[in-house]
Amino acid sequence: MKNFLISILIIFLLQSCSDPKVESVKGGSLNSCPEKTVGQMVTDFMSSPRWSSGESADGQEFVNIKGGIMYQEKEVTALLQFLINGDSFELGAVEFNGVPQNRFMGVGLLNKMCEE
């Protein structure tokens, strides 16, 4: 019983320590997909997504989402990076298995994620 209560407490503490940058992207929508939040798009499309945030050396805040997607009939690890600009955000970078993808590929992926 004691271990169960400790587990509940740990889960509660982890959930209450949410990152405001991650939450703003997760709860936000893209102009190209206003009917879904980014969080819904990610949950519906990626396997095992992991969200994180940070700041570059030059002060640019960002949110990264890393998870599995299907690409050319193979599962790859995708990284989506959104750049935070005040109260808004925009796609900054996309990688598949650590290989940077061009803007066209990133926009295509987001459109596909919106359709799911």
C-alpha cells in the first residue's frame, strides 16, 4: 500500500511540473490545421512521442518532439522542432533518423499529420 501511494505521488508531481513552452505548442494549432492542436496531431501520428524544450546559445526558445513515424514503408525516428516567437510558434526543423529534411518535407509531414 505504501509503494502504491508513493507511485501516485510521483505521478502527480511529474504531471504538475509541466513545461509552459511545451504546453503552449502542445495546446496550440497551426494555421494550416486549425481544427487540431499540435498535441492531437502528434498523438494521432507518432509512436512514443517525447516532448522537450530548450534555448539555443543565441536565445532562441524551442520545443522538440521526437517519436516514431512511417516513412517509405519503414519506421524512422522523426524530430520536429518548433521555434517560439513570443506568443506564437513556427516549424523550425525536421529530421528523420538524425538527417535534416528540407522545408518542403517538413510542411508535407505536418499536412499528413493533420489528415490523420
